[in-house]
Amino acid sequence: MDMDKRAPAGGGEGCLVGVIRIPVKIVAVLVVLPVRVGWELLVAAARAVHRHVLGPLYVHVVEPLLRALGWLLTTLLKLVFVWPWIGLWRYLLVPVGQGLAWLARGLYDQALAPAGRFLTGHLLRPLGAGLAWLGRGGMRYLLAPLAKGVAWIAWAVGMTLFVWPWVALWRYVLTPVGRGIAWLAAAVYRYVLTPVGHGLVWLLVAVFRYLLRPVGLGLAWLVVALYRYLLRPVGHGLVWLAAALYRYLLTPLGQVLVWAWHVAGRIVAALWRGLKLVGWVLVGWPASRVYRHVLTPVGHAAREVWRTGRAAVREARATVRRALFGTPPVEPARSRARTLGSTTAADAAPADEISLPRRQG
């Protein structure tokens, strides 16, 4: 598609554009225009009813009626639930409470306080003094000696039951027995354990000197001989064999495997390039031809149909506005943004979305 060719301005539409635009205009005039007119009439009527009927009715009738009803309900509720209790509190409970308080104060000042002072001065105070003197005399001449005697008896009973038997047991039984056991242990240690220990030490020294040491020296000599005359030559032979295997077998085999790996990689790369070429010839090239010669023209035709339908709808909308309000149509900002920089009016032909600069000369 040549990108430098522009659509002709003005009346350059074809028959397909006219066929699509005419039904769109008919539908807009027969469906959109009556619905919009009816909607505007309903809105205007609702505003007029609200402004001239419902608003004054609410302000001058409904609101005063609601205020009067609220005042009446408040008065009835206070009359039933508030004022009776206030009257009961103010004219019954408060005077009764004040009278009871005055009576209690008078009874206390005239009867209870003098009776209390009389009882305190002539009965309770002498009785307390007598009880105190009796308590002091009883403590000094009766309770103190009795307590001392009880304490001495308790001490004697406690010593007899819990101290003196154990002291006697320790002094006359446990101490002699412990001394005898200590003497016996010392004799056993001196005359039994010491000779037995000396004999065991001599036996262990003899076993180590005449048995374990020669056996250990023989085993050490045997291990050294095995290492020097058997394990060391065998180890050297195995090392030489491993070096020979690595040098004369594993290294050439590894080199052969590396060479085979590189050759296989080249063969696989060549096969992959061949498969890519076959895929391009069988799939890619036909698909590109179909896209270029079939899908691209179909897409351009669909875009032209879409542009034509959008221009028809825009023109019908402009006609409806001109018929209703008599103002010149103004293209919305969204439509201007979708034309990618076009500054034409609504009924003018849209510019190409992608335009390349023309070659000079």
C-alpha cells in the first residue's frame, strides 16, 4: 500500500459509503431524535413541578405541619413520662427526705449523744480500768509463773524424747562401732590390699615387659616389612598402570569423542538450517504472501468501512443538534484525538493516520 497517497477531500466517497451513511441517518432521525426530545421534555416538566409546586408546598404546608406534630408529640411524651416523676421528686420525696434528716439530727443531738456520754463516763471507763488492773495482776502473779513451769516441763520432755537418746546412741554405740570398723579397714589395707596391689603391679609390669612389648615389636616389624616389600611396589605398579592407561588409552579416546561431538554439532546445525529453509518455503513464504495480498487489503477495507460509519454517525448527530439548537457542530475532543492530529471538521474527510513526507521534485 502506498503511504503517500491521501484520500480526496470533499465528495470522494464511494457507493459503499453512501449505502452505510443513509440507513444510519434514518435511524438517528427516527429513533434518537424522538427519544432525546421526549427526555428533554420530561426533564423540563420535572424541574417546573419541583420549582413551582413541590417546593412551595413543602416550605409552606408540610414543614409547618411536621413542626407542629413534633411539638405535640414532645409535649405528650413529657406529660406522660417526665413531668409526673419530676413532680413526685420535687413535691413528695424531697420534703419527706428533708423531714427524716431533721428528725435524725434532733434524735442524735437530744437522745443518743447524751446517753453515749453518760455510759462512757459512768460505766464503760470504770469497767475498762477494773479489767486492766485485773489483767495486770493475773499476768504477774498467775500467768507468768504458770508459763515458766509449762516451758520447763516442755523442755524436759523434748530433751528426754528427742535429744538425750540420740546423744547416748552416738556416744556409747556408734562411736565405738565406728572406731572398730576404722581399725579393721586399716588392718585390711595394710596386711591384705597393699601386698595384693604390689603383686598385681609386678604382674602387669612383667606381662608388658616379657609379652606385650615383644609382640608389639614383632607386629610393627611385620607392618613395616609389608609396606616396604609388598604394598609400596604394588602401589608403584598401579600408579604406572594408571598413568599408562590415561596417556595411551583415555587421552586418545577423549580426543576422538571431542572430534565426534564437534562433527555431530556441525551436522545438526546443517540439518537445522535445512529445516528452517524448508519451513520458510512451505509455511513462512505462503503465509507472508497471504498476509500481504489477502489480509492487508481486507483490513484496509474494514478500516474504511469503520471510518465511513463513524463519519455518518457524527454527521447525523451534528444534524440533530443543528435541528434542535441551531448551533454549529463542534467536534468532540475524543474524536479529534482519534484522528491522530487531524484538524478537519466533523463532516470533512479524515486524514490518513500515518502520513510520510512527499518526495521533493
